[in-house]
Amino acid sequence: MSLKSWKLLESNFQKNAQKKITDYFSEDADRVKKLSLQWESFYVDYSKNLLDQETLDLLVAVAEESGLNLAIKAYFEGKKINETEDRAVLHTALRQLKPSSIMVDGEDITPKIEEVKKQMYDFADRVISGNWKGHTGKAIKHVVNIGIGGSDLGPAMVTEALEFYSNQLRLTFISNVEGDHVEELIKKIDPETTLFIIVSKSFTTQETISNANTIRKWFLNYSPSSAIRQHFVAVSNNLEKVTEFGIAAKNIFPINDWVGGRFSLWSSAGLSICLSIGPKNYEDLLLGSGKMDEHFRTADFKENMPVILAMITVWYNNFWEVETEAIIPYSQYLRNLPAYLQQAIMESNGKGVDQNGKPVDYQTGNIIWGASGTNAQHAFFQLMHQGTKMIPADFIGFAKPLHQGNDHHDKLVSNFFAQTQALMQGKNAETVREELTQQGKSPQEIEVLLPFKVFEGNRPTNTLFIEQLTPANLGSLIALYEHRIFVQGIIWNIYSYDQWGVELGKQLANNILQDFDKKQIDHHDPSTQGLIEFYKRFRN
Ligand code: F6P
């Protein structure tokens, strides 16, 4: 990178590469105060990182020098920043705190947004209250969301995360093209009381359309075709295909092409969320995200949560050459947040060509993984504490539990704090020696055991500590990650909002599918040919 501030960061990195996080704390008694942010009910502590104030100032300078200010303006104003698809990126328009006009192709999109929201809320009210009846006159009990990628992961994650706020409706998500997934679902549902939402912006996605077709076929074994109207609704941008499928026009919830799939839970793709928690809670989710949008748009970069956290990722990714980043929510409700963020982050920033179409000569999108604490502690934390790789991690937790009256929360929170402390401080040989001596081990035994019990520490983390898991706070949290993605895309000068990388596999799968019935398959590479031949032996 040729930015002046980038070069200065390189020197800062060289100068401090040997320093430990604990050294930074010894040098500055005010470190936590300086390297933490409080905003609404969020407390973000980024002091347990391998950087100092000078590093942060330089990271902010990189953001400024990269033109982040103008880029944010273009993003919120609806400029076509998804250039390779010639689209605006306007999930933020769906959650404006004070809806004001935003022009796309000469049209103000805000009135239509409000209209679709009303359509969603009216529909949700009718289903939740039991006024919307199935074809035999029974109320809906079960809602099945049929979608994949952004049309599944966001709605599924949020529905699960906000289970505490859910009503009597049972929600199920079906995504995989694997027939066993849909067959298992069919065993458990009642055609008289189930509502199916087909969520597909394109309405051409193989997985979604296959599942929808199989379910419709099954449904018609028990119900007349006129019943489709009461049991199938769609969220799509492809009205023609939805109508062909047999869904009534009034049961189509439109979604615009300026909403990217992985950012679509705020749109009609969030219908399943709205059904599960009701319009009021869904509005709160939007409100929380809208507040984070305002913070991101207006706060000085030095106090801007998405900017600071994005730049810390850049620091590890590009200077420390770290490849992965873990996300550990200390909340069972958020167990699928890492999977959701995997798509959001990796589909966005997993790009190897810059905005000029030239291969980048620096690292871009990092690998995201994780699981909920404390479960993760008993799974992969061994590697995080004593393995050979540095894995910066976000620890996310809540100060107030949703259920009162038991003693679990103190235990959860103590684990939440202890892990970042342990990752930073480690345990030195002296302490291990003392402990083993106290346990009555002989000096010989101690020398044998000692190397295995030492923790080198110095492993960086951010702590995102939030008052409580509410719809609004979840909205803010998701929006925080969305804007981190945006900032990183600007710094790496890549297009974050297309996903051409998923196309090749889809194309080849279609070719291979056709070849299962053909004799001549030697146009494939020998390995694939061998696999097809093996498969054909078992295919009925
Ligand atoms: O995985 C590729 C992708 O295009 C995602 O971006 C999108 O969320 C998903 O497929 C589903 O697409 P659709 O909503 O059009 O079915």
C-alpha cells in the first residue's frame, strides 16, 4: 500500500513487534480509559490488543487517507458502490431513524420501504393473532422459512437470538439442497397449520426452489391447489417466477436489488423474524441498527466503534499476518452469530482483485470462525491458549441475563472475563513452578511438567460488553459488524458487495447434474470423472 500513514504504521509495527500487551498496560495507567468506548448500552474494551495510542492514531489516519469519509457518504446516499453489479447498497435505508428521501435511479425509495413494512406488519399481526387461517380454517402454528445464504442465515440467527421475545409460532429454517433435510422437515409438519415463506431474491436459487417444489408437491397430497394461497408466501425481487410458482400477488413481499442477500434481514427477508417476535420487537431491532448507523455516520473516527474495530482487524491481518479471527458470543442465544458473520464477512471481503481489477498484493478478508462460550472453552480454546497461531478474538457478552432467579450468570460472566485475561496474561514458569510445588510435586516432576503448563499469553482480544440481549441491542451489534465490513473493504480497495466467487461452483454443478444421465463423461478431469462413475453405481 502506498499511503503515507501505512508506511508509518510499518515503522510502528517494527518498533513495537517485541512488546507484550502487558507492557503497554505497565506503561500507561490510563490505557483502559483511552482504549475503550461507551456508546448507548455498549462498552467496548479494545485495550487487550498489541497496539498503543500511536498505532491507533495511525490506523485512523489510514482510514482518513483512504477516503473513508467520502465513501461513507456515498454508501448512505445510495451511490452505486456495488459497481460490478451496478447497484446501490442500501440496507441502511430500511432502518432510518427518521425516514427521509433517498434517491435511486431518480426515484425516492423511502415511501415504498414504508409500504412494504406495513404489508409485513399487517401480515404478521394476522398470523400471530390467528386471524390468518389455513385452508381448513385452523390458525397457523408453524412457520417454515425456505431460503439459503442471506435468505436463511440472518433470519435464522436473529430468530434464534431473540427466542426469549418469541410468541407461540414455531419457526423452522430449511436451506440445504440435500433431500434428507426437507424429508426430515416434512415428517414433522402439519399441512393444515403450517405457513411456508419462500425467501429468494432471485427466485432461481437451486436449493431454495428445489425445497419449495418438494414441499409444494407434498402439500398438494393433502390439500387442494387453491390452498396454496393460505399457506405459501414469498419474499422476492422476481415477481414473474413467484407468480409462475403459484403464489398470489398479494402474498408477495418485494425486496429490492439494492439490498444485498447477506444484509437483507432488515428487509422483507426478515419476515420470519417479524412473525416470530412480532412487529413491535422487529421495529426495535431496526431501531437499534438505525442508531448504530447514525453513530457510524457521524462519530469521529477515533470514537467510532465500527471504524476502530475494523482497523484493529486490518492491523492483525496486514501487519501481524494473522489469517483468522474468532467470534465468541457468551450467549447461547447467539450460538449462530459466528456462522451468520462468516457469510457476511467472508462473502463480502474474500476478494483478490482491487477496485481497478488488479490482483491485490496484500491480504484481504480474514477467515471467521467461532462458537458460543462457555461451550467453545471445552472445544477449541486449548489451541487459542497454547497453540502456535495467533487468533485475535471478539468476546461478546451481556451484563444482564434474560432469565432472573438462578446463579448461572455470575458464572458465565466470570468465564467471559477470565478467558480474555488468561489469553493476555498467560502463566509464566515461575507461577507454574510455585503451583506445582504447592501440589507436592518433586523438583524432577516439576521440570518435566513445566513446559506443558506454561501459557505464553499475549493473545489479543476485544471485549464487546452489552447491557442486555434486547432486539435493539442485537440490531446495533449486527450493524456494527456490517459497517466493519464496509470499512475494511474501503481500506483494502475491494468491492465488498458482489459475490462472483460463488458462481463458478454453481455453474459446474449444473453441468455435472446433466452428466449423471450421460454415458460420455470424459470431458471432465479424471478425478471428477472417477467421482461421477462411483456415484453412478449407487444412483437409482
Ligand atoms: O451465496 C450466494 C448468494 O447469492 C447469497 O449472496 C445470497 O444470500 C444467496 O445466494 C441466496 O440468494 P437468493 O436470495 O437469490 O436465493
